[in-house]
Amino acid sequence: MSAPSDQRDRVVDLQIGGMTCASCASRVEKKLNKLSGVTAEVNLATEIAHVYAASDIPDIELISAVESAGYTASVPKPSTENADEPKAEVNPWQERLYVSAALTVPVVLMAMIPALQFRNWQWLSLALAAPVVLWGAWPFHRTAWVNLRHRAVTMDTLISIGVLAAFVWSLYALFIGDAGAANMKMDFSLLPSREASAENIYFEVATLVTVFILLGKFLEARARFSSGAALRALLGMGAKEVAVLRSGIEVRLPIAELSVGDHFIVRPGEAIASDGIVIEGQSAVDTSMLTGESVPVEVGPGSLVVGATTNSAGRLIVEATRIGSDTQLAQMAKLVSEAQSGKAPVQRLADRVAAVFVPIVLALALATLVAWLLAGEDASFAFTAAVAVLIIACPCALGLATPTALLVGTGRAAQLGIVVKGPQALESTRRIDRILLDKTGTVTTGQMQVVEVITRRGVDTNELLGLAAAVENAAEHPIARAIARRGVEQQGSLPELVDFVASAGFGARGLVEGRAVVVGKTSWLADEFAAQLEQDLVHAVDAANSAGRTVVAVAWDGAVQGLITVADAIKPSSAQAIAQLRALGAMPILLTGDSAAVARTVADEVGIGEVCAEVMPWDKVEVVRELQAQGHVVAMVGDGVNDAAALAQADLGIAMGTGTDVAIQASDLTLVSGDLRAAADAIALSRRTLRIIKGNLFWAFAYNVAAIPLAMAGLLNPIIAAAAMAFSSVFVVTNSLRLRGFKGRLD
């Protein structure tokens, strides 16, 4: 939603409480938009109202408008202040579900198994059912009442009326009818009995409906509230304390007390506290969380550094230039938040049909009662028929349709190394036609590896690698570690090193087996040690640079003896994964912060035709938005913090499980194994799960349409209605279990 061009010059996000379906979000949105100078968009999935308002409209007026519609509203606290809030929201559903399920089991067993119907068993059933109906189902009753006050009905209305009708009728049968007799037994009859209609109780119906719907609500709540974890994880990456220089003395302060212009110290391994300029020191800074670039950036006096990036080597003194909400980290957090809030709410099929289905069912139940009374039937028989209509129409199967398919589908996905967050992912996979792939850690391993060792004529390759590895083994730079690792792999042990000296940003040197070995940049070797390259090696350097590889020169005896090229290695399965994604109708696009040469080399090797290189996190979001504006349905696969905003903006976000927590939390699907082939499995399985959910919903409604006329005609005993409802639930579960047979490409 773009900002209006009139006087609505501020943005307010309101946390909305009490919404249960799309019609609730629509009512809140309409109520806010009736205010002069206000334009609002309400997102059901995130329960956030994104409001553009004139500066003279106070927050309390916006909150009052929402409350007048029957819902709660508040201005959310900063994410760092309410990190545990999601658990607090999910726990009430969990508590209601567990307690209600424990009380329901004996109620159902006594009702369905005559041998368990001991003397006065029905009174125990009442004692167990009452807490479930009155406390367990209270959220549905409350929402139904709020909706009624505002002349609206939803699925909660039908749930509440169905549960209460079964419970109230059972109370009538116990206290006024004959069901309260000590030796009462539940006789099974295919048709309602005109003589003994007040002898049956339906506590099991009331409790079962409550438990099944609570299960669905619990699962939905757990998936929905976890979406806020991305923002909390992102903000949590920043430093909590900073070592500030005050009058030349180092003072450790909370990050909130850092001011623009302060000089602060960053030691090796520490996160840089804020955006700033290096005043003193040289080091390599790991910026992969921001740019996705796998090679650390060399910095020195005058270099710009970004908050939350990691200082890999030397000690730095930095002058703070941007703090708090002005830093790039905070701006990235804002991108994630906006992308999540702007994602279209999931339009549940059950809620769409319920807009018409619920009032029709209520009208049919009332018509059944009146019609039988006018036909001269006994009031108890007429009420029994009406109750049968409500019970057979209770959305038990509807409540199970989505969560059971999700449980089975996500369980199967877990076996394939895929974590599915919720149904919003399933809706998106159906029409995915573009899939953006981050390079580092997604298509590639994210770890530097030696690609090639090139020597001048007469120099042994193993000798050069061994000498270089001995020097680099004492260094901490990722490229140095890659060379040292290859040396150990090939030779088992490395020669002894003495007199080691590292030059941050350039290379290192030391004495190995009596030779003064220098390893580093070719320009550094030429300038500092007059070690020049032979023509063959010059050509090798040019070829390596064209392929996007990093070149390390190795010299001794005053000459460059050879080169070692290093690159981020491509995962062995990436090419196969790209082919599988194409087969699913998703055109792959490589999206990376690396250079165009590196990106093109990787893309050619794995079979990707289109490349977007040298893009920053905000550029990645724009690429996603541009494709969406062109009508494409976009999936994004990434593993770093720099991908988080794009993952949230995409129609389907897929995170590599080997990546950062921020990327994982911002995504819809997570590939635990880090194997890109699982992305194809994830899309295929999600599409299959969505088809199962739609099938479940169709048959749940079809069952209602077929059974309601029988109940209205007095041909359906409420007990049969309850059994039929249970059967529909069994069908939904059985249909969902078909997902266990899904065969993945990694099986």
C-alpha cells in the first residue's frame, strides 16, 4: 500500500486483537477508513493495521475506532521489549487444548461404548463436559457475541451455537427430560424417536467440536506469532555494549548511550557497534550479513564500516556516524517489518464459504424447528431435529481440514529436510513462476576453497602449496584458512614456520625450511619485495580474475614462484536442483551481492540464464517487487541476514537451514539440509498439501450439504449426526495421510 499524497503524513502500526477471519479484518479496515484523514490496511496474518493518518489524529482516536468495532488495538512495543510475547499468546490456546482434550476423552468413551455407561454415568459426563463447553470454548462464545452485537456472523458463530445447542439440549434432557435417571442408557437409533427424544444427551458432540477447533486455532496461532521472530533476531545481531574512548580512557557503555562522533574500539571477533569511519587500525571485516559477499572486506583509516558486521582480524578505532534507527541494520529491520506487514493475508476457503454458509445454516435450523411445530409434532422432537441440523453443520471437519494436512505434510517435509511454517506458503507455491537464488551459501557452499595451484616452470606444485599453507596456517583470514586446509589435506602435516609476520589486508610472510616465503596480493609482492610475475603467470592472473576467483601469489628467492586461486565452491547438487526447479515451472534467477564476473561464472556452471549481481539488501527487495509488479509470483531462496527482507517480501520465502536465524525466521520454508534440491521438494510437496487441503474443505462442505436436508426432514438422529461428523473428520485425516507417500528427490 503506497502512502497517500494528501495530509496523511504519519504512519501508525496498530496491533489488533480478536480477529478470527477475513471478515473481521475487513470490518476493522472499514471502521478505520471512515475516519477523516485516515487510510488503513489490515493484515489478518500479522494482526497489524498499517495506518496512514494526518498528524492531528491521535493514536487514541484510532484505537477507539477499532474498539468500537468490537476488537482490541494497541501500539506495539519495540521488538526488543517483547521478545517473549509470542509464547504468551500461544500458551492460552495450548492450555485450553490440553485441558479440554483430557476432559473430552472419557466423555466420548462413555457416550459411544454402552459397556462403560455405569449407574449415573451421565452426571459424570456433565461434570467433565461443562468446563470444556464453558471455559475451553469461551473464545468462540465471546467472539460470536461480539460479532452478534455488530450484526455479523462467522464460523465462530456456528461453532458457538453448535456447541451450546448440544450442551443446552443435554441439560434439558437431564433436568427436564428422562436422561437424568440413574439407570439411563444411550440407545442407538437411526432415526429420531418421537417418544423418547429427551432421553439422549450430546455432551460428546459439544466437547469433540470444541477440542478439534481448539487444535486448529493452536496450530494457526503458533505459525502466525512466530513471524515476529525475524525482526527480533535481526535487531538482536547488533552489539549490546560498546567500548567508547572518553578523554583517551576506554569506557564500556550500553549501546544506547553511544552518540554520533564518539570514538569506539572494536577488537577481533567483535561486532562493530554502529555505522562509522575507521580512524585507526587495519583489519578484514566480515560483511556477509549485509552484502552476501563471501570474502571479508579489507578496511583501514578512512574506510566506512557498518554496524553489526564482524571485525575478523586487527584492532580498530571507529568514529560513529549513524546510530540507532539510522544505521543500516535498523533500516534492514524496517524492510523486514514492512515486507511482512505488507504480505497479503491468507484468504481461508472455509471463511469465504462461511460468509454465506453460517447464516444459511442458522436459518435452516430455525426453519426446521418452526416447520415441525407447525406440523403438530412434539416440541422435543422439533427441537431434536433443529439440534441435528446444527450438529451436522458444525464445522468439525472444516477445523481439521487445514491443520491435519499441515501436520502430515510438514511431518513428511521434515523427513525431507524441509520446515514449512504455515498455510501461507502453500497458497504461494501453486503459481510460482520465478525463483530468485542467493549465491553465497545457497548455490555455493559459502566457504572459500582452493580451486587451482599454478607454478612457474620448474617449481613443484606440492612444494609451493606446502610452503604457502605453512605461512597461511598462522593467519586467521578465510582465504588463508582455505589454503592451509588444502595443504593439510594433501600433505598431512605442514613444515615448521618461524618469524611469522602478517600485513593486514595484503598478506603474510615467514621462514619455512630456510626459505623466506611471502604469500599475498600480487601488487603487494611487487611493491614491497620486488617479486614480479612471469608472463605465463600474468595470463593466469587475468584468467582467474575473469572467472571471478581470488588470486594469491607465493614468492621466495625474490620471485613469484606460483599462484593459488581461491573461490567460493559450488555445491555439487546445485546444477541438478536448478534443472528440477525449471521442471516445476519456476525460472531461476541468480541474485547476489558479488561481482558480475563471479555471478556469471557460477550461473553458467549450474545452468542459470539470468543474473542480478552487485545488489545490496534493499536492491534485492526491489527486484522482488519489480517482478511482482510484472505479474510474476516470486519465490526467494537465501541464507543470510542480507536476504531477510527479500525473503519476507517474496510470495514464497525459502531459507537454507545452514544460514542465519534471521533468514530462517523471515522465510516461509526452511531447507534444513542446506541442499538446494530440497527447494524443489518443498515446492512440489507444498503444492500437493494445498491440493489435499482443498479436497478436505470440499468434502467437508459436501458432507454438510448432503446431510443437512436429512436432518431437517427428521431423518437424522443427533447421535447419527455426531457420528457422521466424526466420520467426516476421519475422512479428512485419512485423506491427509496420503501425503506420507510423497516421494522426494532426496529419498
